Amino acid sequence: MRFNKQELITLATQPSNKFEKEGPLHVTEKQEVSLERWCRLRGNLLFYFKNTDPFSEPQGCIVLEKYKCITPPNHEQQEYDGYVFYLEFNDGLRQRFAANTQQERLEWMQAIGLAEYDIKRAQLKYLREQIDRNRGTIHDVDIDMLRLQTGKEIGKQLVRHDRQG
């Protein structure tokens, strides 16, 4: 899926009820400087803003895919900018964050841990199965199979009611 800059800005600046989690986090950039920024999590996209003002300009977006959310060995201790955690990506990249309290760090780590695409897809599949079980129907995820099961096919008629002969 591709987004252009304007689409990302529009997505990042939607109302708070559209996000799983939002709040201030210290984000360490390339220069090893930790800046406190407003962050918002929606699906598997973690947006961070120019500063701690929720209405500031979006600065960037991290796609949460193929990663782990971890704490350093001395995770009980507060560092100069807060309680640290990392996103470690399978390609070797590592992003450092720090929350103001241990509780905030725990909440962010839980929310980010549930944000991966594969987890969201598994949750969707589970919910579909629950709905189907409650309705008494079982649907295959494959749309063509679903059309065959329900007797509906786009562009073709399966049943003809008026046969003239």
C-alpha cells in the first residue's frame, strides 16, 4: 500500500477517537538526540509530530511490520529522558523511544505490540469466524468461494426465473 505525503498528513491529523494510543514520547533521531514529540498509533502506523503539541505538524511515520518491541536490560531504571524501549526491525534497524513513566511505557509497548499487520489480520479472521458462528454460517475468506457458497456471482446470473421456450 502506498501513501503520498498529503494522505499521511490527513491520516495523522484525524480526531483522537480514530487512534489506538496517543501521547508524548521521547523519540531518538539519527543524531542520537532525544526529542519529546506527540505520537499517535493507528493500525500499524506510528506517527510522530514536530513537538509535544497534538496540533503540530506531522514529522514522520513508522510502519510497524516485522519488528519486536523490547526493553533494555536495565529497564527498571529511568534514563535521562525517561523509561526506554526499542523497536527492533528484522532488517537490523533499531528505533529508541522513552516514556515519562513506567506505566506509560508499558501501555505504549502493549499497544505497539498489538499493531503488527499479522496480528491485526489474525484478529480480523477470528472476529469473522465468531460472527459466522453466531449467524450459523461459515464463509471462506476467498471472495470467489464466498460467491459460490451464497449463490451470488458478479456479472453473471446463476438462476434464471423466467424461461421462455
